[in-house]
Amino acid sequence: MAFLPGPSRWQDLVALPLDRVGFVQFAHAPEPVSPDVHHESMHRRVLPARGVLDLDRFCATLVAKGYDGVVSVEPLSEAWRTADLHEFAAATLASSRSVWESATTRFG
């Protein structure tokens, strides 16, 4: 199911049976600067909590359903591809944890 942006609607996520969720993948994005969706998605993604997509609502919806499985992060960007691996891992963990724990605190 593709979300943020994607063809799915919030009611689709709410209706999705929890046993159909294998894992969750975060991919946050800033405001687009071009109409080239491929370039935007492959080179301009940002860490969770640093974009304009409604990642809080996405997480809160999954937490409210009882999801407690794997959450991976896909910040595809030119900047992160050349960053120090340890810096990347620490920043990704901190930002992802912040978003997920915020949803868990409110809805878990």
C-alpha cells in the first residue's frame, strides 16, 4: 500500500487488517521543487519528522491498530548517500524513534 503521496486513502489504511502489514517503511519528503516525481523521490527525501507529509497521522493510525513490528527508513537523498555511515544511522534512528514514540504516547 503506497501512502504519502500515493493512491491509497486514509480510510484504506484504517480498514487494512493488521495481519496484512508485513513491515512499515518511512520515506519523508520536503515540498517538491520540480514536477519530476522520480527525481524528487530518489534524491530529495528527508529524515522522518523533517518533511511535509503527514507522517504523524500515518504512525498514529498504525499504532492505534496495534502495530508493533518492523519499521524501516528510506531517506533517499543525495546528501545522505555521501554522509558518514555512523552519522546517517544515528540521525535516522533518532528521527524515526521520535515520530514513532510520539504516536505511541498519544495512541498506544
